Amino acid sequence: MTSITGYRRPYFETQPAYLYPGYRSTVKRSPSRPLVLLPHTLSEVTGPVFGYDDVKPTDGDLTRQHEGEPIGERIVVSGRVLDENSRPVAHALIEMWQANAAGRYCHAVDDHDAPLDPNFTGAGRVLTDGEGRYRFVTIKPGAYPWRNHYNAWRPAHLHFSLFGVGLVQRLVTQMYFPGDPLLALDPIYQSIPAGARERLICRLDLDVGVENYALGYQFDIVLAGAKSTPLGI
């Protein structure tokens, strides 16, 4: 029987620790014993895959999903999805979700005392092109309280879920904005090893934006290797 080459495990000090006491929910959910790493099987290496036809060309513009214009600062977020050798990952599924400009999610369990926007659902998805590029048009999210500690507020961020070329090649992470003073106070961001956490901060890029319409931000995502994009959940 031919041996199966599995996916590479994360490099040392590229991912957040399972237990980070400042991030209170990790105290209960982190494992108390060493993990048992199971070998990847043929079914995991070869699939399952998602249906490409389910992603529509308009799914990446979160400002055009309703009859009216959403409230807030319009932004364009673009970048490339790369493997550990800096090669583009084509046709990767990227799902993105976020809070609105007031810092509230369009979700039943979000009880933050901030207004919902009837013209903003806060979720979209795209497929990378042949060069691994992706592009979202959306609204810059607001900060919101999250009860982790006294007067705790999450920095403005976007959530990303990437599936690579299959459902088991998944990365869930967050993108932050440069110069946000809440980053120094945020246990989720600070739980990521120094030197790796900066990879979650996007870069202002006026060439990505649209003149007189939206600012642009560049955010590349690396799926594996020593420079991989950390988990951010």
C-alpha cells in the first residue's frame, strides 16, 4: 500500500497557545493533557471539496446585498492566498464575516446595545483567482464590548475562514487594522506569539481602494510554513 503524505503541522511559535489565562474562555476549553496527533487518511488528503458553483460573483461585495446602502466607512480588502513556498493557492474558498459599523453582528445571540443596520448582513465569500488573489468590498467594522474583563473591547476586525482546496485544509483567522490602540489590550491578539501576531494586521494600500469611494487594505494569507498566518478565533 502506498504511504499517504499528510498535511504539514504548524511550525513552532506561529500559532496561539491553547491556554492563555488572559483570554478567559481558553481556561475552560483548552486541553488538560497532551494532544494525540492522528495521521491524515486518504479521504482527508483527497477531499471532501466544496461546490464551486455555489459562490456567486456578487458574494464578495457586502455593500450590495440589500436594497439600500449600509452605514459606515466603505473599504476594499484584497490580497493573495499563498502556500509555504509563496506559491499562489488558486480557487480557494474564503468566507468573511464581521460586525457592522456600530460594532454589532447580525446574529440572534449578539445582545450588544448598538443598532443593527437593515442594509448590512456582514457576511460574504469569494474564490481566489488563478494567482491566488481575492477581493472584498465592505464596511469598516466598529469595536464592541465582549465581557472578558472589566471594560473589555475587541479591536475592529474581520473574520476569515479559508478552505484551501478542500474542507479539511481550513484556517480560521482575524484581520486587524493598523494603529488600533485596542490591540495592546486585547487578549485574543496578544495570545499569538510575538513576531507572528503582526501578520494579522492589514496594510493600508491606496492602490487597492477606489478613488472617491473606498479606502483599500492589503492582507495576504499564508496557509502553512514558518511564516503562516496564525489562527485567530
